[in-house]
Amino acid sequence: MALRYADQNVPAMTWLRLVVTDDAALTAAEKYDFPPLYRDFRAYLAMLLANNGVSGVSRILTEFVEEHSDNPTYLFERISETEDLVKWLWKTNHPDAIQILILGVIGKKKHLEYLSKACQKHPAAAIAAYATLLAIHEDKEWHKALVKLITITPELVCDVIPWVNAKAAGILSECRPQSVAEEYEYATADMLPQLFVAPPWVINKKKNVIPVFDLPVLPVPAVTDITPGITELISHTDISRFSEIAQYQASQQTLFTDLPLIEKESWETSFIPFTPEQQILWQLGFNEWRHCEDDLHEKKYIPQSAVDALLRFDFPTLKAEFAKYHNNANKSWNLSALCYLPGQQAISFLNQIIIEEQYSGEKEILGIFGSTAIPSFMTCLQRDHQRLWIFTLFIGASELALPMAQRLQKKMAYKDAVNWLANNPRHAAAGLLPLALGKPCQNREYARQALLLLVKLNQRETIEEIAQGYNQPDILAALATLFDSDPLEDHPAKIAPLPGFYQFTLWRRPRLKSNNLPLPDDAMRHLGTMLSFSRDITAYAGLEIIKDTFTRDSLADFGWDLYTAWTEAGAPAKENWAFTSLGILGDDDTARKLTPLIRAWPGESQHKRAVYGLDVLASIGSDIGANVA
């Protein structure tokens, strides 16, 4: 059909370019423009690739490059559905596929990440792609990328030259690395700490096995140091009078009835004084108003049966009276008013209300009733975790040990969690020991890391004192194994390979303080592995050795080269350590270079990276970093 209608002006012939495979037919159809690429691009792309494979890729490239040689990214800037294209192309080992990836970057982080993967997976095709594009259109970033690829794999240039045209071959020859007159002298193994010669994760040193125990949580009485003043700061409610009454009632057996008379409100039609018992019920929640004429109201009568239930401290009956009073509507009990009851009955009522009733005043119960209200508060905490969590900072309870250990993982909550552990070591130890010595799970790791943090806070004796309560010598031996192990052996069990962008042969290397010699290749790999370890809770112990061994400026140079390679690879989130490592490796010059970037990132929809950047500046510890952060 393409050959039959080649000489006729049939616009629909353009769609034959998607399906024809015969060379003569394709030549005949080429006088027609490509179909409009701005609509239905996904369907168009799928058909072209399904029918023509890599040759279809080459046709796309022809349209992109030859028709718009002055601006090869022209069509990519106008096509919104290119994600499918780059996902398929990065796995294709062909220069034309990688050329399209190069053209498709145009500032898109995800596209840059796919391009980086393609260059790592298919370096020869990537070299040919960059050289071919540079022969058509000069671009500084393309030239830089080509030089980097050739430097890493110079042996591929001879293989690639026959694939490209004469101009591209000339560019390849110009980019070839010149022979080095003298070899660099690198530090030898005897000059390096053992960590950089044979690190624990390489020699597979067998760790001491800690036996698994099935332990209960040993009882440690819960305490709170919250005061009415602290409660008022948090809840904006003055509870000082309630607290005074509760303290008095703690040793009493009857209701607190020394209450001032309720005064008549301006909107009341008539005023009937309440007895002290009715006043208590009114404050507890028996407080409905009846609407009268002329916008006046009157208090709804509180029945004597409710008063009698209160005097008997009969909560089930009082609960029924409460529902009857409110016509079974969902009304709330005011927990603060329980202070008028004798201490034992107040806590008993409190425990019964929070289980199944609606209530208010849960923010105030710790400040009013003190430690006796902790079990009730913990139940309230389960219902409204986010709103009440701040009060846990003033509670010592073993139930909070694991949540605090978990919060060590969160940057924003880390300081509060550390303070809680430091202030409540006995409760922390009691709550964490069964987990730390129990079956393998994520919570076991959190518990162990929290206990090790307590050891660093000089609380080892406290932990061992709690552990002695089990009366099992094996438990103390297991803790000794946990606490006395070499911190350098505390590395992840599974270590991911270094990312493809970790091409240290192109970077400036850390130099020894002792003789200014740079790290050798194997040590550079060990360094990268070490930096990749998670630093969410505590940094790997070997990082301190880095600072003690190498010059500050050479570490900063290496760190910046690592960060630059990460950004050029599309800044993959899972390799964010390459960015945050600047906080360990950086210096004043790092802070100067990073500051304008941090200020610009929010405007480029990089808010999260800006937050990390501020953390990096704070970690650098220089005056410049501290002032900016």
C-alpha cells in the first residue's frame, strides 16, 4: 500500500510509517511527516516499538534529532507521556536508545536516574550515544559525561569507533585519556587502620551468638513528674484547684463537699440552689439546660437517684442514670471533676469511664491525680496517640520503652526519645530487656540499640541491676556479650553493593594525616560501604576512625565529588547517604558551596532535600554551617 500510493497526496499514509518494515516501502512513506506526537503518544510508541523493535527506536531518534537539530530536546519538552519510553529504553543495549534517554533528561530527576542506570549497564552504547550527539550538537554536560565514561572504561573506545561517523570518531579520539607519565603512590596496608584493610564485613568474622530468652517484663512502678503548671502550659487549663482537692481526697473516705455555691446565670429563668452532691454531678457531666421562652434557660433537674448512686460510689448505676439524664445521647464525662471523690473511688471511676464512655479532661488527669492515673492515661493514649503523646515525656513506665526505642529512628523525635531513656533508665531496661533478648525481629534491633545507647549514657549498672531480677546468670552473660562486642562489628547483616555512580577513580581521594598519601582502591571501596550504613539511630563506629585518620580538606574534597556523582545520577533517594555523608566529611568550604543550593531547592520543589541539607550543615559543625542552619 505504501508503494502503491507513494506518489499520491494521501495524508493517512503517515500512519503507515508505524507498521511498514520493508525498506523500499519505508523510503516511499518517509516523504510524509511523522504522525502528531503530541496526542496518543503512548499508543503510538507501543505500536512503533512492537512492530519495529530497535529500528523503531532509531526512527524516533531520527525525528527528534534530524528534524530539530538546533534543539534536539524540542519534542521531549512537549510530550508528557515519556515515562513509559525511558522505562523501556534504559534496558536496551543500543546507542540509539541511549541517545533518546540523553535527550529525554531535560531536568527530570527520574529520567536522569534511568540514564545513569543505562550508562552503567551499557557503557559502550553510552559512549557511542554521547559521541554521536556531540557530533550534531555541542553540549557541555554531554561532553563531561563522555569524558567520564571514557576515563572509567578507556578500553571500550576502540570497539566503539567503528560504530560512529567520522566526526563522532574524532570526538572520541579527543576525549581519550592521555597516558600518565608517573603512577600515583598510594598508602599501603601497613599504613592504614585495619578497618580499611580487612573490615569485619569482608572477613566474615563470626559474631558471638546471644541466646534467645522468653522473658516477662519485670514490674517497675510507673511514675510521673508532671505538675499542674506543666499541664497548664500544654493544655491551657488551670487545674491547680483540682490538684489540691485530689491530694486532700487521696486519704479520705467521703465526697469533698466544701464547694462554693453556684451563682445564678443571667440567662436563667429561676434559680434553685444545688446541694454539694448535685454540684459534683453537674461538673461531672449532668449539666443540661432546658430552653424556655425569651431566650431564657433553666438547669435540668438532677434526680435524687443519681445523687444516691454517687453517694454509694455505685458507678454502674450512676452510668445508667447518666444515660437516662441525657436521653441516651452521646455526652461526655468530665474526668477532672472526679477529684471530688475519695482517691480510691476516683481512680476506680476513672478506669471504668475511659474503657467505654465518652469523656473530656484526659489531658489533665496526670496533673490532678499523679502517678495513680498513669494506667488510665495509657489507655487514653491508645485512643488518641498523637494528641496525648507529649505527656509521655513526663511519665516513667515500662510500656513506653519500646515506643521510645522506635522513635530513635525518627529524626524529629530523636532528642526527646534520648532524654526519656536517660531520665527513666529503670523503666527503659525493664521494658526493653525481654525484647532485646527475645526472638529475632525488628523490635529486637530497636531494643538492643536503645540499650546500647543507655550504656553510652553510663547506665549499664542500672540495666544489669534490673536483669538480676530474673535470677538467671545466663541473662547477665548474654548482656555482657551484647555490651562488650567490638562496635566495629555492629554493621548491617545485609550490605547492598555500592551504586554504579560510586566511580572513585574519577574523584579526589582522602589522604592520610601521617604522610599525605591517598587511599588505595580497595580501601576506597571499604570507605564507600561504611558511609552507606544507616545512621538513623547511631552512626557506625568506624566513622570516627575516618575523621582521626584523614586530613579534613581531603575528606571534604572526596565528599563533594561523591555528592556530585549522586546528583549527576539523578539523586536516587535510596542512595541518599551520598548526600548526608557531607555532614561527616564536609568542612567550611562544603558549607559555602551547599548554602546557595539549600536556599534554591524549595523553589525547585526539593523541600525534602533542603531539610536534609540543613541537617548536613548542622552536622558539619563549622561556624558557617551553624550560622546557616
